[in-house]
Amino acid sequence: MPYSTPEGYFDSLQCRLSDIPSRKRRFNFTPYLALAASFAVALLAGNYILMKSTADQPASDEDIVEYLIESGTTLAQLEDAVYDY
């Protein structure tokens, strides 16, 4: 015979099989908590880097004028925007 079982294996098999449903299995939250913590750290780090890079470079008047020229904003649109507020 190519396969063999240990002596007395089948004698205790029924007892071991009936014991399986009685074991209570707890759900493991550890991987999910680790994933949530990783996302939180990544979000905080990205927010810090983004705020640090944009806070150091305020827009100058020349930058604003250049943007308005390139965007094709007309004087009428600027007057509407200024006088509406």
C-alpha cells in the first residue's frame, strides 16, 4: 500500500471532527487596523507636504497678471467679478 495512517488515527477521528464546530473563531482585525493606519499616515504626510510646498510660494502680482492674460480673461469679466462683490 502506498499510503498508511498512524495507529489509532481513525479511533479518535470522530471525537476530533465533532470538536471542530464547538470551537469559536474570533475575527482578526489586526490587518484592517494596520491598513487604516497606513492610509492615515499617508494622508497626513501628503497633506503636510502639499501644504508646505504651497505655503512657501504665494502668488505675486506678476503671476496673477500673467495668468489672467494667458487665460484670456476680458476686462468686462474682471469688472463683473470686482463689482459683484
